Amino acid sequence: MLEHVKTGVKDWNDDDEVEAYLRRILRKEVGDRSGLIYGMGHAVYTLSDPRAVILKSNAVKLAEGTDFEREFKLLNSIERLTPKVFAEERGDIKNMCANVDMYSGLVYKMLKIPVEMYTALFACARMAGWCAHRMEEMINGKRIIRPAYKAININKQYIPIDQRP
């Protein structure tokens, strides 16, 4: 999403221009056309996501005085402007805060982690929580808790590395 905003907004310091682009995202006119402003909102955290607060404080330190400082400021503008734009576009005045993913991609980028690894890191960071949710489901009467689980793998025989094609 950040890459779309970077190319779609000429003056990253112009709140009106950033705001107009956010409106276009919500209207499904630009970006991936999902109508979502990624990194904003959370199902549980409404006032603030404590993980996002910690990550943002470290992201600003990493970005300060580097070529990434402008991108950090753009993300900060997106975080600051989205609640107002969302309320006006969707008529929803619920509290909205940045979630941990608002700044994670930029942090990965600043740490020189290849883009191809972002999804794997995203999943690794959530594995303990997903497992805990599944264990809780099994213990507490098999009540379904998001995300849904459905095994789609096919059992395969293990082939030692030295015997693989």
C-alpha cells in the first residue's frame, strides 16, 4: 500500500493531497482496489495497539536522519489522517488506531530484509498466537475462534535432502 501511496501522492507533506488519496483507496479507485487502508484498525485494540506504539517508536529511531525518514513521515500522516477520512467516507465514527502492521513493512525495509521474506516474517510472528487460539478452541468446547482452520496439505513421504532431485 505504501508504494501505491508514494507513487500516487506527489507532495507527501501535503495533508490535503494525502487525504484525497486515502479517500480514493477507500472508494476502491486506487491501490489494490480492496477499499482497505492497511495498517489501520484492529478488531480488539481501538484506542491504541501497544505493539504498534512500540514498533513506531523504534521505527522513528531507525528512520531518523536516513533516506527512510520521508517514508516514515508519510506513514505517520496516513496514520493521523485515516480516522477522519474513514469517518467521512464510511460514516463510521468508531475509534481507529494504527495496528502493528502500519510500520512493520518499513522496518523490514530499513533492516534490509528482502521483500520476499515479509509474508514469512508476518506468519512467524503470529504462529504462537494461532497455536494458542487452536489450543483454546480444543480445550473450551471446540468453539470456533478466528482464523478458521482447514488443513489443505497432502501427506507426503519424507525424502532426505541428499536424495532429492
